Amino acid sequence: MEFPYDFGFIPATKAQDGDPLDALVLMDEPAFPGCRLACRPIGIIEGEQDDKKDTERNDRLVCVERGTHSYTHIRHVDDLGKAFEKELENFFVNYHELVGKKFRVLGVKGPAQALRQVKACRKSARRDTA
């Protein structure tokens, strides 16, 4: 199973699961591993995963790459429609199931909440390096 769209993380962040904040990037052409992209957040998928022992938050930022033409009109995750949201929810549920975990979407929020989460995750990463 491969990730839909491009998938990466936000550098210099620490999410609640202890990893950098995950990011799903909508763009015209696929990127390559290790590249940095200039993106604008359009929302966040708030979720939690369960590995039979622990339950932890594992949110996914949804972004649009700044140079894209196909998604230039998208400003809010809601602009992508409910079918898109359901597709992503199903993907993450099935992906986690393959590795023996359960994933549940708690909610989908817009760009303001996404930016708050990025700031909180950057603050968390700074605390760990201080």
C-alpha cells in the first residue's frame, strides 16, 4: 500500500506521538525523498492510533505545495470535498491495520487549527533541545 499524494513531515517539530508532525502534500508532480517543499497548510486531520497497548494522537497536516497549479484554488481542507476526506480516512485506517494498529479520525479542522498545531509542535521540539 502506498501513500496517496506526497507524504512527509515538518522539520523541527515534535508531535504528540514523539515524531515530527506528519504532512500530506497536494502538488502537481511527485516529490522525491529528502527534498524540502514550500507549502501552505489548508487543514489538519486529527487522529489517534492504538497499537493494542497504548493509544496516542497522530495528527496529519494537509498542505498545498506553493508552486502547484492544480490545487492553487484550495484554501481550506473543506474545499476538497467530503469524498476526499473519506478517502483519506479510509486510507489511514487501512494503512494502520496492515501494521497491526487501529486508527480513528477524531476530526478534520481548517488552516487556523493546522497553524496552531505546527506552532505547538515547534515549541515542543524546542523544549526537548533546550
